[in-house]
Amino acid sequence: MKPWPIRRLGGPFDLGDGGPGGWRILDEAELHFPDPTSPGAVDVVVPDLAGWRLARMPELPDAAYFTLAPDWICEVLSKSTEAYDRDVKKPLYAREGVRDAWLIDPVARVFEGYTLDEDRRWGEARVHRGDVRVRIEPFDAIELDLSILWSR
């Protein structure tokens, strides 16, 4: 079963069903980025979900991995991944220019949304807790019911 956000966002944004469309949303897409501190080295990460605006990636590349940074990522936090997601992956996403990042902790029932500023720094977290309905960038065209996250 695909993670909740891809099922909820896929229709309106990936397929344009009940929403604006214009996105390509993939689960566990492998990303390869050149490591600026080590010539020839590559940083490899796999976000739980990644989304590209169709204007930036109109066709899926014929490759085993992506070198074009997504416009949005979503990480589902767990005890075993939270430190890596926050301390390694999140700064890497900022370095590569990922505009929006969501961190979801289903145990604590906390949703955090971040937007990158012009200096490639994450802005203040937009934090939502519990069973609330929210509109959050970049998918603020529809209301998301966070209670669905916690029931899985």
C-alpha cells in the first residue's frame, strides 16, 4: 500500500482529479546529487515521497534514479529514521533547492511543513498536531485531513 499522502495527493495533483493537476508524485524515488565537498562523489537519498511540477519534469527520465531535485519531498519519521531525515536529508534537500518539505511523525501525530527561502534555508516550521484539516504549500489548493495520517 502506498503512503497516505501519495494516495491523497495523487488524484488532485498527479492526475488532476478534483484538483489542479500539474505534478508528478512518486514514492521512494532514488535521488543522486553531486557532493560539492568531494569531486566525483555523489549523495544518494530516497525520500518517502517526492514531487516535481510537470513544468520542470514533463516526462519521466529513462534512468534508475533522478538527478533533478524535486520541488517537494515528504518524509515519514520513525525512531530509526528521524535523526537521519532531519540532520542529513533535510539539509541536503535545502542545498539542492527542494522548495517544500514535509516531515510527518505518525506516532506523535505531528505534521511539519517547511518552505525554502531565497538563501536556501528552511523557513519556520508550520506545525499541525492531531486531527485537523489544513491547507499547506505546495498543495494548498485542497484541504488535507490529517486524521487520516494517524489512523494508519
